[in-house]
Amino acid sequence: MSPSGPSALTLAFAASTLLAAAGALAQPPGGFGGPRPEPEIEGIPRVPTAVPLPSLSAPVTGPGSAFDSAPSLAHGLDLKHFRYETTEYFVSGTAAGKPYTTRVVVRQPADHRRFSGLVLAESMHVSGAAHMFEFTSAYLMDSGHAAVEIVTTSPQQFVAFNAERYSSLKVENGQQNEIIAQVGALLRSSKTPLAGPVRKMVMGGTSMSAGTLINYLPAHMVFRTPEMNRIFDGFMPTSNGSTIREIDVPMIQMPTMHEVSTNVTRRQDGDEPGKQFRLYEFAAIGHVDSRDNVRLLPNPCAKPLSTFLTQAYFSVTLHHLLRWVDEGIAPPRAQRILLDRDESNDGSSMALDANGNPLGGIPSPYVDVPTAKYAPVNTAAEPVIASPSEYVRVNGLQGAQTMCRLSAYQEPFSAAKLRELYGSKREYLRKFEARLGELEREGWSLPFYHDAILADVAKTEF
């Protein structure tokens, strides 16, 4: 069952508002040339400042059920499969001069000896989902990494879900940055709820929560642990195409076809301190994962949902970021998706190949040895389908329109075209596996996903 949450209109408005705010902070004053003072931003000091450690509750075990913020994990690759535990805490402190109590969820190996010391933290999406964990969960758990989500928006949906359990939560506008910094410092302290010391910790975000991440970056530059150490070692904003300010730690930004088709940064990759940046654009990825998203199952859209294995490629990005911050291994640079900015020729502002897929970007065997065309933007089926997901049932056509607009679709090739391209299914699978192996050696696909990807394409019928 998907978690309860605000209406589709509320979600869309909140996301657009936060991303607009993020854009205002994306490029620092004076552009990107040379040293510059931090801008005056209310609530953020101008010099490095230690944050106070907030108080951590005992694990919250009731009353009633916990809010499920990760319902969209890949089938068979859930927490039970990897022997992971989920623990909920309440964290309380003072931010922006006012008291707060927020929810923090920690996912880590049940056998604490397996904890790698690496952590992915995220500000929970306003929809009530820990999307960055969902998008990278199998890789994270297979590696022994921990994932932490922090509520930085109104807790109203939690109270609506279970008032008895969540009535003490209180978060107000303007407190987000200090909450993120304080919880991050707590995670790195001796009072951490994690299984052991944190070796490195990165912050991720997608869409609205990428906006929260971007808005946090000026605070990142000055907020420190009580020992005056950095709180986060790297950042991974995804489903976002804005130009993001330079910072003092590595960052990999990952726009999707939705952002590339409209507006995407011109910021260049860099390796020198203060400019450590990569832009990773995977052709065929949509704004949301339409393969495992419970809100899109069954399909409420007019066109077939993309079954592109999104998680495998979000995980590539996270893997390279963690190696960058932990081992100092600079990630490979990647070509960007090519744009012709002409929708009159093929309906896309991206340049497309002969099969209708984007040219350029980071390669994948799904695009290099294709059996379908992948594209944004899907549209909702009208009228609303029978027996839709709970989200679509509650929000109706508007909910379906919101989710379909954010998803990618695929148009499978005909059997005749498949035979024209490959001759036989056997030859197709041979070429696909060969290309997959090449991309694994180049760092663009993780061996962990090898069997899952091959099992996926083995279903193709000629």
C-alpha cells in the first residue's frame, strides 16, 4: 500500500515552488570565476559555525503502524532480502530560533558488522517518499551502506496517517537548513543511531528534494560539526537541470530526459578543488521511475510505461560519487545528450537516432542495442483506468495526469523491425550481453545488476 499524502495539485505546486527557489540560489553572485564572499542569506552565518547537536529519541515502535516512505522497491530486492533493518527516531532541537521535532529513518544492515561506514542521507520528498533510497536501494544494501531520511517539510501527512504516533512532530518553514545540518552532525557524532562511525556521508535529492539540497548548499559551506568538521562530503541532485553553485566537495548532477528536453545546465565538469563536478545524463531515464513506482501500477497512462531499469543507473552515479569522496577516485567524464532544439522534425528537442532514442549521453545497452523507443512525456488515459493504484484512486484524473507527465514511456519495436535489426533473438541477446560487458568495464554499469538486466531483456519476444 502506498503511503497517504497530499493531493497531486499540492505536490506539483510544492515541487515547482521549491525548484524555483532553488534556482535563485543556483548560481553564486559574480558567476563562477574565482573566490567570492558568501551571499547574505537569512539564518545562515557568514563564517564557519558549529551547529548544536539535537536530541535523539529511543527507537519509535508505536503506537500503531509507521508511515511507509519506501513502498516502491524492486520486487524481490527489499529490505528482508538484504537483511536490513528500518528504525524510526524523533529528533528535537531548535532551528531558526524555534523548537522542532522531526522524523528520521535509518536503514542499515541488521548485522551491524556489515555497515560499510558510507551513508546516503536525503531530505524526504514532500510526497512522503524516500525516493533516493528507492532509486538506489539494491546497490546500497548489497554494499552494506546506510540510508537516512530526514523530514524537513510539514509533518501534516504523518499526523493524518497516525495522529497518535506522530502528533509531536513539528517542522516550520525556514527551519530546513538547520535541521539538515543538525541531524547530519548528529549522525557523525558519538550519539549516532548508525551501526558505527561514519566514514563518509553524501546527501542526495530528486526533483523537489533536489531543490531542498540546492537550497542547503550555502549552509553547507559554513555549518560544521561541533568539532568544526564538514557535515557532508558530497552531493547528488537528480531529476534537476538547474545551474548549481560551486562548493568545496564533489557533486554529481543527474538530469533526466524531462530536464534535458527543456532546460539543463551548461556547467562544465571539473576536478580541481572547489570545482569537482560531473554531469551525468543517461538517455532513456524519466523524471520518475515508472518501473517500480506503486503510484503508476497498474499503468494509468495512455502509452506503455518505460521499464528501463532506472535503479541500475541511479546507482552508477551514486557509486561514482561515493568512490570520489571516499577513495579520491575521480569519476569518468561523460558526453551529454545532444540537442537539436527542433520539435518539428521528430517531436523532441533532443537529437534522436534512427530508432527514436536520444543521441549522446551516457550509453546503456537498452539504447545501444534497443528493442524500444524511450521518450518523455507520458499522458494519462481518459477516463481513469479501472482498479488504479491507491494514489490515482484518491486523486483521480489529476493524480494520473501528474504521475504520467513525470514518467517516461516506451514504444516497443515490431517483430519485423527486431528481425531486421538482429535477425534472431539469439543474436540480439549476444549483442546485448556483449555491450553490457563493455559498459561494465567502462564503469557505466555495475556488475551487481548484470543478471537482473539480462533476465529483463530475455523476456523480449521476436
